[in-house]
Amino acid sequence: MKNLLWFLLGIAGGFVLAHLVNKDPRGHEILADVDARITEFADRMGDAYREQEARFAGLVDDVRDAAADAASSALAAASDAAGNVADTVGDAARKLAD
């Protein structure tokens, strides 16, 4: 509980100090510079995140397409194999009937 109190006092003290620094023109300039740097950093991080997200989305789409192609190829191969088995069984049945 004591640590929470110190934490809250530190936050309140930081706000008071920032308010006092902001009143001075030089302090205002420094805080504006810090704010600009933070905004620039946040923008860069957001751009990097969106770029990485787009790259992952492209990879997921490629994998999905490859899996669909593999599934359709496997289905076609199974269908051909089933047709060959049916033809072989039909030929064997005709030979037995003759």
C-alpha cells in the first residue's frame, strides 16, 4: 500500500512539475520538442506494425492458396485412382462373366 502511495505521489508531482515547466517559454519549447519526438516515434512504430501486418497477411494468403491447390490436386488424384479401380473391377467382372 505504501508503494502505491509513493507511485501516486510521483505521478502527481510529475504533473505539477510539467505544469510549472510549461509556463516558462524555454520549458514550453523543450516539452514541445519532447512531444514531437514521441509523436514521431509512435508514427514510426505504427507504420512498422502496419507493414509487418501486411506482410503476414500476404504470407497467410499464399499459404491458404497453396493448401487449396494441394487439396484440389489430392482430390483429383483420389478421383482418378477411384476411377481406375472401378475400371479394373469392371474389367475383372466382365472376364469372370465370359
